[in-house]
Amino acid sequence: MGLREYEQNLETPLRQATVMLLMRDDEVLLAMKKRGFGVGKWNGVGGKQDPGEDIVDTAIRESQEEINVTPLEPRKIAILNYHFPSQVNWGQQVHIFIATKWQGEPVETEEMRPKWFKIKDIPFKEMWVDDEVWMPKAFAGALLKGSFMFEGEKMQEYYMNEVQSFDK
């Protein structure tokens, strides 16, 4: 079954989650995941939305919890759906944000080890494979919506579109 057909047959909404990317000049802050889903990979900071929580508030809270930083004026750059069909009823819709201002300095926690990377030196080989698909477009200014289907850590199929806004 292809990705679009798979999405049409979903019976439950995707779990809502966030990724926050801090940007300064020509650098992005990524963090090494130290435990849980995605362990051993560089990624933005983020996590699951709590019941009743606004998705922007989720992104800010997760940044505070994972690297002790409070993003100011985060800007949504992508909404990406992730599907893992071999894991029954597991998938998530990730709202990706960029912040160029924040309070606090990134620090290592039990969950994440932050590190600044030049955008030209992003360690894609140590990240989820989809990051190399969407990140360059997002860093070039595109707003993106898309879906990715995985079998384990291997991407099976994807589609992605540039959008003008995230209004429905």
C-alpha cells in the first residue's frame, strides 16, 4: 500500500509533536538524542503535545525541558507527517519551528546534548534520513507540508509540497 492510500485509511488522528530549531547567523542548533525514540541521532529539540496544550506552547516547553532555553517568537516552517505502518497505530504529525531569539543558553540534559552546526556542515548521515529532504528547503525559506513513510529507520516513500501558509 502506498503512502497516500495509507493516509486515506488512517482511523485515528496522528499524535501531535514538535521540533524546534534555534538559528543564529549561518548555524543551527541540533541536539544528540540520548534516550528514547531516535536515540543516537542529531535532531532539533521537541516532543509530544500535552492534552489541551497549544502546539507553539509545546515547542517552547520541550525546548525548556530538553536544553534549558525559552524560544522567543518561534515561527512554524513545516508540518510533516511520519508513518511507521509496521508499528500498529503509530505515527505523528510534527510541527517544526525556527527561533532566532531565545532566553537562556543551551545546556546538556539527561535527554539531549546540544551542539551548534554550520548549515553547510549539518551531519545528515547521523540524522533521520528525511531531514536531508526537507531541511535544505526550509532553511532556504520554504514553508513545507509533507508525509514520510518508514520501515524501521528506512524511508520507504514521501511527498512534500511548498505552501504559502499553514491556514487550513
